[in-house]
Amino acid sequence: QIQDEFYRILILRLVIVVLVALVAYMLPFFGGFLALIGVLTENALFVFSPIAFHCFAFGRRQGCLGIVVGTLHVITLMLATAVLFLCTIASLDNMLEKRGQYTLRGSW
């Protein structure tokens, strides 16, 4: 039972690595593609999640401290959203700019 699960996970990981390697080989602008994926996941991981965890762990605070903490959360979320949009646009622009220079490898 445990050994079957181990082999199933091993095969799944191998398939994922092979698929990513094929995509990286076929897309000449794979760096730009990774930058786009990084931009989209970075904000969720480093900005939105900690704020959500802080709110879940400590709840809403009352009084002046609650207003200050809430204001700081809103400001942080606004800045992170602006960075998300600007970096996504820059990454897409970079990929589209280089699009005409390359052809997909492996296409006949």
C-alpha cells in the first residue's frame, strides 16, 4: 500500500518534470513566462496571505489600534495590487515584444 503510493507519487513527479522541460524547450521566452508566473504568485504568497493570516489569528481590533492596523492593511494591499498590475503588464509586454523574434521549437 505505502510502496504503491510512493511509486505513484514518483511517477507523477517525473511526468511533471518532463512536461515542464518540454515547455521550457519549446518556448524560447520561457524566462518571461516564469516571470509572469512569479509575479502572479508572489503577491499572494508574500503579501495577501500574511495579512489574511493576521486577520484570522488576531481578529478585528477595537479602538484606535484597530483603525491603525486596518489602515495599514489597506495601504499594503493597495501597494501590492499596484505592483501586481505593473509587473504583470511589464512581463506581458516583454513577452509580446520578443514574440516576433522567435519561433516555437519542435514545430514542423
